[in-house]
Amino acid sequence: MLNMINKNITYSFFIIYFISFSCYSQTIFGTWNSFDEVTNEVESVIEIYKKADKAFAKIVKITNPENRAARCINCKGDRKNEPILGMNILSGLKKNDEEWSGGKILDPKSGKEYKCYIKLIDKNTLKLRGYIGLSVFGRTAIWKRNNQ
């Protein structure tokens, strides 16, 4: 009898672990690869995290060693000349059905900030849309989940 209970507990543990792992992979949270628009090579790794029911993101890795010390020379305010590595580039998005919206994204190359929304296309693909005014006046980027 005791052996059967131990098997059931072990079995239950594995089911809970599998479900929690599967749920985690179906979320925007985690680390994502962003790509250079010209070369399509991984440019940086972005960590999306949750804080007070909102989504935020920061650059946690820059793949090109020559760019790791880069600073946001075109940024305004407190971000001016701050290191790009470690910089928060996504702020204040709230979950709205299947997408996260209502926040802003910073392009550290240009120093410009845009309204944005993000949407999980599949467990490994994230669509980001940055725009001015209406979302039709913007640019879309695709990030892929970083599995390292």
C-alpha cells in the first residue's frame, strides 16, 4: 500500500512539473533573441519579465563583442549615454486578450521610443510592433525564444 502511494506521489509530481514547464513555454516571459534587420543574425538577447502585472524587458546580452560597451548616445533624458547592455527597452505593457499592449519600446540605435504591442505567435516566436500614433504606421520585428 505504501509503495502504491509513493508511486502516485511521484507520478503526480511529474505531471505537475510537465504542466508547469509547458505553461512556461507558452508565455512571453523569458529570454528572446532579437535579430539584425540587414544580416538576420542574432544581435542581442532580451529578457522579458513581469512586474506588477505589466511586462518589461531589458537587454541581457549583445552578441557582437565590439558593441558590448555601446552607449545610447541618441537617447534622451536619463538614458542619454547610458550603456545599452542592461538597458530596459520595453516598459508598461498590460495583457489584453492575446497580446500585451499599452506600453513603449525603445530603439537604442536611434534613441526613439514608440508605442508597441507584443503577441506570442507560437511558443518560440514573438511578434513586436512599434508604432507612432496608429499601429499601421510602424514596424514589426520577430523575436525567437532563446533556448540557451
